[in-house]
Amino acid sequence: MKKLNSLPMWILMLLLTVGLLAFGTLRDRGPLTQQGRIDAISQQLACPTCNGESIYVSRAPAAEAIRNEIAREVAAGQNSDDQIVAVIERNFPGSVLLPRTDGVESLVWILPVVALVGGLCGLGLVFRRWKNAALLHASDADFAIVEAALQHKNDVTDDENI
Amino acid sequence: MFSAETLDVAVNQGLAGPLGRAALLVGIIASVFGAVASIYTARESLREEEARTARLIPRFAALALLAAVAAMTAMEYAMITRDFSLKYVQDHGSRSTPALYNFTAVWSALEGSILLWVLALALSCAVVVWRYRKKLSDPLIAWAMAVMFIVLAFFFLLSFAPANPFGVGAAGVTDGPGPNPLLQNHILVLFHPPILYLGYVGFTIPFAFAIAALVTGRVGEGWLIETRRWTLCAWGLLTFGIILGGWWSYEVLGWSGVWAWDPVENASFLPWLTGTAYIHSVLVQERRGMLRVWNLSLLLATFSLTILGTFLTRSGVLNSVHAFSESDIGKYLIIFFGVIVAVSLWLIAWRGDSLRSPGSIDSPISREGAFLANNVLFALFAFVVLLGTVFPLVIEALQNRQIVVGEPFFDQLSTPIGIALLAMMSIAPVLPWRKASEEVLRQRLFWPAWCGIGTLAVSLLVGADGLAALLTFTLGGFASGAALRQLVLATRRQGWRGLVGRANGGMVVHIGVILIAVALAASNSYTRSQELSLKLNTPAEFGGHVFELKGFENEKTDRLTAVKAIVQVDGGKSYAPAITKFVQMGNNIGTPSVKSSWRYDLYLTLEPPVKSESGEARIKVFIKPLVMWMWIGGGMMAVGTLLALFPGRRRRPTDAVSARVDTGKAIDA
């Protein structure tokens, strides 16, 4: 068991995991089907009459109409997914469900990163402070107190056993 | 006693309205007097005097519960007897609604939902009073009761004034549209809202004790231990309510998903995230006396977020298909939210000195270190969900334009956080308290790590791809291995008792969470769909299955017209996706039909327009892997929470509680 647990074995396990993950990530699964593309595009757009629901989720007539429009664009095969999203957005401004990465909207992307960095820095600082506090070594007097307490506890236990 | 005229009005308008209003008024009085009695009891007890008012607290709690039950009964009576003298019944009742949905119509809209909240809160208040009936003179308990009565009084007031379901409607109305069509085609409407509300309301109990601890200055671990099971109960109910909501969405909405990051869904998820962080970090305080301010803050944030969520979904400020209609209660809720936050922060600042924790964490590679890291991740997750939910309001305020922050944003940010949480779940259960050596880690993580690699290999063999999904499967296997290791060790040591208690029940909950995470990753990443134009008795193939339209079934009643397409799958059982048009509402509601198996679900929806006369139907077929495991995972989370509520093995005081700390000097030398 000790051999199995050795550091080289762990390195082997890590390499195996990375290798398998790389294989799974990079293997070619072929292009999306037409329906797959329609679904992927409709997940990025909000239905204009459905209080924030995506075209993919909504069963409203407006969503149905836009889904059909997307299906027509996909069947025509001339535009990429991004171009189709742009076409729909031109007709229905503000329908893209993903906020932009420029202007004020970029805040929605920046703030989580700031929060993550702040959280990690805070965690680091707290651990550092605690580590410094833990570095205080116990004196001989402290050890004497603990030993006396343990001795006292053992005496009490012995008495109880009697 | 009553004049003939009064009786005539009561008979003509129905008794429910006056009775309901009277019950709400009694509830307000009972909860206000309950709060006063509790505060007086607490003050007297601090002076070490026996307060006679302590005996009044249970009476006020019972009266408030009675009032809440009477108000709810009156509302149900009005709905069931179709008392169209009430505006609420005019708006949400109907003569043609079936009995079950008529019963649930009471909480299908804003005013009724607040009434349900009142009932759940009055019930919680009464249960807490009963539990501590012999300790009501204890200032901590008395202050906790005062807080609960104040919150109850607020909700009674909301229900009595701005969200009164007993308001009188226009004269001469004899029928109404009934509840929202989506709320009248699945039995889960009977369970999902009440359970979710019990979860929300349940967090009032630990919140009340936290405030009481701050007021009385008893900020040690006593109040935590008192509220441990209440918190777990509230968390369990909220979890179960959210899972039932996902199931409902899957069975009813027809887009084959369980979670759409809708603001109302997010409103329930936010307190769940902070509540989950709390039930982990509270262990550090119980064991090591640390993180007092952090735990208090998490608890106060959890309760505040339930109020904020209620504001966001009931004030009309956010667009959501789930949201209740616009109303006046928003301003009251936001003021209440502000008061809660201000009072909580002031109390924490006031007790700042006594909240300083005496201990310190010896090493980041320890159980408490892992809990802290997990808390950072949960807090970040909650921040992302809150930011995404309220960001459209920010843009509207700054630039006077409307945007929608939807599923793609939440998916992109929640996926890495979820994967990091799975990684924590893989490692944390094997970590000892205080400090872990490299050797211990290598030994304890060995088999769980192989579980992860094995799961990855199997996933690749069955054709999985994509980094996020593969990482989820790998870490899911790893985390399952770590949880199972703990359960195996515990049951070997203690037999069946190794399954109960917080730590071991928690591991069952972990396995449930892992199943849900894996099922979500699989169903989101590998769903395939196809729209099939089916003609009568002409088979069509998709995804290795044969679908054949066998006919149509039409249903026409006063309430609705429905058409079902009968589709035979693989020459076997037939399924019947439907489209229903509710007469009073006018819109089409799709009802999916699902063939479930442990590997994948076949999810069929009927797409409009339906040409039943020409024998044609457009059926959309979704093939969704592993969906059933989501419900099994939800069930395991519920079972795990129940197991965690039972007391585990008591640790003897002489048992070692943690790994030895290297102080540079052997203690037994």
C-alpha cells in the first residue's frame, strides 16, 4: 500500500488524468446538427415579449416566430452563429442575454473577478495572520500547567474507576 | 349583537372576507403583544427577577397561530365556495377550476402567497415557543421570541394592509379567470410553494437567535448549538423546495430544462448559497470557537436575502415570468430589509470586542481551512447570482435602457465556481482538524482519486467530451469516493449509527449534490433534440428511436380545450404530449410527455399549430441523459438532511478531537 501511495504514483495519476482530460477535450465530435445550432443560438437570445425568458425556453408566439427565423437562417447556411445572433439583435435591440464586455456593462464581468481576487487575498491574509499567531511557542510554564491538568484528570479518573 | 344590516352584508358578501380581515387583525395584535411580552420578560430576567409575562408568550404565540390558521381557512373557504365578493377570488378563482387547483389557487398570486408566508411563520413561532416553553425566562430565548414576533407582526401587517387578500371586489362578478394556467396542470403546485416557504421562513429562527445572542451579549457557542437543528431543517426544506421547483419546471414548462436562472429562481437560490456556507462554517465555530463574526454575518445575510428576494419578486422591479404582479408592498419590504441590515450591522459593531475569536487556524491544509475556502466560493457564487439578478436594474438606473442578463452569463460564471466546489468536496471530507500531513493526505485521498480517474475513463468510453463536463464527472467521482470512504469507515466503526449524525448525514447529502451536478452537466452538455413532422402511422427515427403518430385525443370543457398527440415510441408504450388552451386566459400551454430511464429521458413536446384534421403533428423530441439521477440526488439530499438531524455518536471528552499540533516540544516527554 505504501508503494501505491508513493509520490511517483501520484504524479502518474495526475499525468493520466491530464492526458485523459486532454483527449476528451480535444477529440473531434464533428459539427453541430442544424437543430443543435438552432438550439445553441436560441439559448443566447431573449424573447421580446416574455419577461426575460430565452427564445429556447419560451413557448410564446414571438419566441416561436424568432425560432423559425433562426431555423431559416441556419438552413440557408450562409451565416455563422454570431452573425445570426447579430441579425436578430438588430431587429430586437437588447435581446442578447450575454452582457457586453465594454462600457458600463463590462462591470458585470469585472466585479466577480475583483470579488474572487479580494476573497483569495483576504483568505491569504487571514491564514498569514493566524500562522504568525500560531508561531508563538509554548513556554516551560505552559507545559507545566498542561501536565498538571492532565495529571489531575488521570487522578480523578482513577478515583472514579475505584 | 349584530344588526340585521350587518348580517345581510355578511351573507351577501360571504363570511370569509370579514372573518379573514378580523383574523389578520387579531394576528397583528397577538404578535405585537407577544413581542412586548418577550422584551419585558427579557429585561426582567436580566435583573434576575421572575417575569410573569413569560407565561403570556405561549398564549400570544398560540393566538397568532390560531389567527393565521383562521385567515388561511377563510381564504380557502372563499376560494372553494367561489365567493366572488372578494377581489382576490375574482382575479384568481374560477367556477371551472378543478378542486385541487382551486385549493392551491390561494397561494398562486401575491396576496395569497404572503398569507401562506404568515401561516408558515406563525407555525414556526408556535413550534419554537413550545420547544422552549420551560426556558422562556432565559433572556436569550425571550429576545429570540421578541424578534420572531416582530417579524411575524410585519408580515401580518403586510397581509392586512397592502397585500390584503380579503379586499372586497366589484359588485356583480360571478366568475373569474382562475389561476395562471401553468399553475393548474401539475400536482407539484400543492407541494413546491409551501415547502419552499417553510424553508424561507425557517431561517427566521436562527436569525432570531443570532440577534438575541448579540443583544444579550451571549455570543459564545450556546445559541449556535440551540439553533443547529432549526437551521438544518430550514436548509433542508429550502433545498427540497428548490428541487421540487426544478422538477415542476421540467414536467410543466416544455423546454426540457430544470433551471433557467430566472430572477425568482435566483431569489430562492441566494439564501440557499449563504445558508449552505453557514452550515459548513458553523462547524468551525462549534469545534474551535472561531469565525464568530463571519457566521453571524452569513446567518444575517441569509435571512436578509430571503426578504430581498421577496422584494425583488413581489415589487415588480424585475421582469420574470415567475414574478408576482406589481404591488405596493415593495416599499415596505425594502424598508424592512434596510432595517434588518442596519440593525444587524449595528449589533455586530456594538459587540465587536466580545466577538473576537480566541483561536487561530494552524494550517490552511486542514478541515477548517477547507471550510473557509468553501465559504469564499459560496460567497462568490452568491455575489455572482445577486449581481446578475440586479444588474439590469443598475443599467436602467445609469443609462435608462433595458438589458437582460440571462442563462449564458450565469452558466459561464457558475460553471467554474461549481467545479471548484466539487474539488473542495473531494478533499475536505478526508482532512483532519488542525493540520494534515502530506502522508495522511496521500493515504486518505488515494482511493477517492482513483474513483475520479475511473469515472473519467468510463465517461470517455461512453463518448463524453468537453472540458467542463469531463471535469465535473472526474471530480464527481473523486468527491463520491471521499464521501463513501467516510461512510464506510463510520459504519464499520458504529454499524448503522455510522449513517446518522451531522458529519455522516452530510456525506449522504454530498453524494446527492454530486449526483445532481453530474446529471446537470450531462443533460446540459449532451442533450440532443430534433423536431419531427409526423404523419399518422408513418414512423420517423431520431437518436436510435422510432416515433409513430397514432392519432389525436381532443378534450373540450368549459375551462379548456386540449389536444393530445398520441405518439408510440419504439413500437411500445404511447406518450401524449399536449397543447391546452385555457378559455379564460387564451394562451396555449404545452404539456410535455416524458419517457424516463436511468440512462436518459425521451422528452416529447407538441409544437403549435396542431393540424389534427390532416393527421399531422410537429413533435419536438429531446434526448436528455441522466435526468433521473437529478431526482435521485434530490431524494438523497433530503434523506441525508434527515440523517443529519439525528444525533450522532457523542464524543467522549477524552477522545482526541484533532491531529496533534507540532509545538516543537513533545508534550509527553
